[in-house]
Amino acid sequence: MDVPQRDARPRPADAKATRVRDLRASDADRERVAAVLGEAFADGRLTADEHADRTARAYAARTLGELTGLTVDLSPEEAQPILVDDRPVTVFFGRTRRDGRWVVPVKLPLLALFGTVELDLREAVLQRRHIVVDSMVLGGRIRLLVPDGVRVDVTGRTILSTRDLRARPVADGPTIEVGGTMIFGSVRVRAPRRTLRARVRDRFTRG
């Protein structure tokens, strides 16, 4: 997961966040898009000229919004190499998931009515270091998969709901705040399983 670097200069309290589409792209983002373009050329969905043009534009792209336009006609939304989408996450009597390389806006509205929302943040880009998931859950479930270093706080109103938070936060790490209202729901947070080598290293470090 990536987080925009901190700016040491003072920031007005009402300063607006950078638009999701205007966030800067990384080299890894450009490579993701180039790989999809290469696959499309290999199976005939792009001509040689189209592939050359789009690949050049991919490596010249400065923002995530510029990159997403290059593959939108090649794969369905869930298979896009980068998902730039600040629409609410909504599910009714089912399951929905956001994962891979996607941008998490400063405030993410979430509605789960007797359904499950799964948010995988391991490769996500946080628009800010403090993200608020503004949830309305009735008989539904929120499942978060977060990388090491991320803190998750449940601050919303909960009625006959459960929480199971097993993250591995650090003092200066990003925070995901789950707010809103939850009735007959649940929140479960997990960090990825650690390798045996990592567990042994940490044990010796603490010792």
C-alpha cells in the first residue's frame, strides 16, 4: 500500500484532498498498464500502431487518471490494472470486493445490507494517511485486509454488532477509521500471514 508523502509545510484545516484521478503515478503503476497493453497486443486486441502509441503514453503518464484511460476498453472493471473509483461501495444480499491496485479516497461511503464488503488494501493507494470508511451496515459484514503498519479504529455507532481487529499497526502508520452506523453487523480486520522467517526475526529482535 502506498501513501502520499507528508508535506512538512502547515496545511489549512479545510484544504481539499487531491482528486483521486490527479494522484501521481509510480513506475510500478506504469509497468502494470504496459503489461496489460502487451497482453492485448499479443492476442490481437491492439494493432502494432495502437500498442506502440498507448505504451508510449503509459510511460509518459504523470497521473493515475492518465493511465486508466489506456486500458478501459481492454478489460472489465474488476480486471483493470489500476482502479480509480471514488463511488460508494454498495452491496445488497451478496458480496462485493475491491482489491489490487486501487485508490482509497479520503472518505469512502460504504453500504452493506445483509451482504459482505471486502476491502483489500495491501496494494492500494491511500489518498491521505487518515481514511474514513463512512459505513451504513444492516445485517452485513465488513472485511478488511491491511498490510503491516496500518491501524484500524472502529468509531461508529454499533448495535448488536461484533468486531475482530487483528492488525499490526505502528506508531506513525496510516489509520483506517470505520465510522457510521452498524446494526446486527460485524467488522473483521486481518493483516497478511507472516512468514516463518519474519516471525523468527522479530522474536530475536525483541529478545
